Amino acid sequence: MPRSPEIRSQPVKSKSRRTILKAGGALFVSVITPLPALASQILAVRVWPSDDYTRVTLENDSDLKVTHFVVKNPERLVVDIEGIDLNSTLKDLVAKIQPNDPYIKQVRVGQNRPSVVRLVFDLKDEIKPQVFTLAPVGEYKYRFVIDLYPANPPDPIAALIQKGDWNKESPANPPLAQGPVAPPKPDPAPLAEIKPQPEDKNERNPKVVPDEPRMQLTRMITIALDPGHGGEDPGATGARGNREKDVVLSIAKRLKRKIEQYPNMRVMLTRDADFFVPLGQRVVKARKVQADLFVSIHADAFVQPTARGSSVFALSEKGASSTAARWLANKENSADLIGGVNIKTHDRQLASVLLDLSTTAQINDSLRVGNAVLKEIGGINKLHKGAVEQAGFAVLKAPDIPSILIETAFISNPEEEAKLTDERYQEQMADAILTGIRNYFAKNPPLAKNKLT
């Protein structure tokens, strides 16, 4: 009678399992090897060039281990990504680097060693890189981000006062198609004129000529325009696929050109192209140019497509003025999560800039300018609310600058989405905002900051 099968297992160094089967004098050897782990996959690559910085984003299906270092002479940034193999999506990164990128000449992509892909960025100048990862949020999966900042950023005020460059569009920002631009409207009242006191015209001062023209100095007013969202953060999207970040940038550029027609007004855009600016950095930019007013421009969205109308918001110290205002503020304040911020630098920025230092005076001034703008906007579109609303918008927390947020219309409403993409409506909106701003400054001239024309 044959014996029962005998099964013996022997461990081996290769971590495979060898099973020896003996049955009826025959010898069978079975080798079972574990399947290799699947490599992570790069799902998309995106590049966001701008004068401020260039961002490169790699979206992937899992968190990645990444190391990087800078090489000098010539300037290069080397990034090693572990746990992935080179695929066609990653190769597409080479073609996404444009010749007019301010900081990247080209990028080389290759399989450096098994399961390690190396990216080599050939740079145009010295940079300070920020490399970080982002957890899944919204429609995004894991993201690995490379931000290339200039080692020697330009002085923002020096860049602002170069009036000769104001009307020049960069290759990345061609002129907007538009109809005729109306000439500047007459001043509603003199804008913060500073005049020297006249001398006594009597017999003790015979040198004074009565008809002699007096020197007149006009206070330069600086406006910070903040087109919401941008780059990785598209903002709201309409039923026809129009994105909030594109619409508000177009309106802001139109408004910028109109402001620049006045010799005693100058303007700074927190972003002038499609790239992301963290909420705190928008405030920092306004303060660096000593702005007299901060205007954030948005296009609202709501869960119901019937919601419509324009709105103006100011900051609140005591909570939102309505449930809708609180909902909107929470939504706008989540932009940093969608757009992607480096937490290490973001925390320091919040500690130094976005403290709740806003004074009652700042909020009162914001309400005044908000009412002036709301009145003008009401002439071209239905108002969602008849008064300026208030909520805790992070982007309005500059402690020393009157700040408002304008929702130009509901992009989630099909009728208003059509308006927002119409050139004529964009021109009308820009005109209304400008008129409101000028009416405010005519009645509330800013304090002197040693900026005169």
C-alpha cells in the first residue's frame, strides 16, 4: 500500500517558497514567487509659468518619495522620484516647457535607475525651489509640486512705477479682444489734491503776483486688483464650461487699463496670468506696494442654478451677516487647499500677515467703498443683496488697507454665465467698479504716503 504524500517546505534567501512533493516515488518541485508591487502612476503633468514663479505639478495615484538638489554652473534643479517608472504622461512634461518660461530653459526626463525617475530642470537664472506634496482634495488625487522662485525677486514698487511698461502685454498675455474703450469720465470731485497755502497778498509782501499759477501736487492712489483663483484652482465652473479664474482675470485686466488712464492712479494685479497665488500672498503683494485699496474680483456659484445677481463683501469682526455670506467665505477660503500651498511657508505667512489685526476703521472704510461700488454695479446687473455683506474672508484681512470682494455675477446661472463671458458686460462691469472707486476716493481722500505726481 503506497504511503501518504509527504509535504516539506524549505525557506530560501530569495524569499520564494520551494515546496517538494513526493508521491509514489516521483519528485515534483514547485517554486512560488510573490508578484512584484505595482509602481505608482503619473496621471497628469501641468506647468504654470509666470513672472512671480513657475509651478510644475505632477498628479499621481499615490504619495511619492521625492528628493531634490541644486547644481551650479550652469544652474540646474535635479529631482528624483522613487517608486515610479517612466511613462508617456511624464515624457509629456518636456513639451510643456515653453520658450518664454521666465525660469526654465528645458527639462530632461529619464529612468535614472529601477523605479527611480530623474527630472533635470535646466534653468535660466538662480532660483529658490520649494518642493512639496499635496494630499487629495476636490477632483485632484495626490500632487507633487515644484515651485521655482527667483533668488532675487524684483522690487514690487519699482516695477509698479515703470509707467512705460503698463500698457505692454507680455507674450504670455496677449491683448484682450474688446470694443471701443470709453474715454475717462470727468472726476466726480477733485481727487485728494494737496495744495500749498497761498502767501499773504498785502503791502508787506509786494513780490506776490496775484495771477501767478500755483504749483499743484496730487496724491498718487494705488489700487491692488485681485483676480480670484488661478492655476491649479479654477474656481467655479459654469454649465458651458467657462471657468471663474478666466472670467475674473479678463475683467480685472479691463479695469486695470481704465484705471491707468488717470495720471494720479496706478494699479497692481496680484496675478496677470493663469497661475495660483495663495490668499495670504495676495495680501502681502498689496501691502508691499502700499496699496490704498484692495479689490478682489470673483464670479459666484451656488448649488442652485437659479441663484443670480452681483454682490459686494467686506470683512466682519463679529461673524457673517448671513448664512449665505458665511457659506461663500468658507468656500473662498478653501482656495489654498485647491490651489496648493506649501504648508511650511504658509504657516509663517499666516502668523505674520493674516492675524486678526483688522481695525474697526479699516472695516468702516471697506463698507464705504463697498457701498459706492455696489451702487454703480446695481445699474448694470440685478443685485443679489441690496447692501454690502460681511464675512470672514481671509483675503480681506489686510489690517491697514480698505478691502472689498466683488462677486460680479453667478457663473452657475446659465444666463449670467453668458453675461460674464460677454465683452460688453465685462466692460460695463469694469466701468461700474471704477466709478464706484473714484466716487469713494473723492469723498474719502487717502492719507499722505509721500507718493505725489
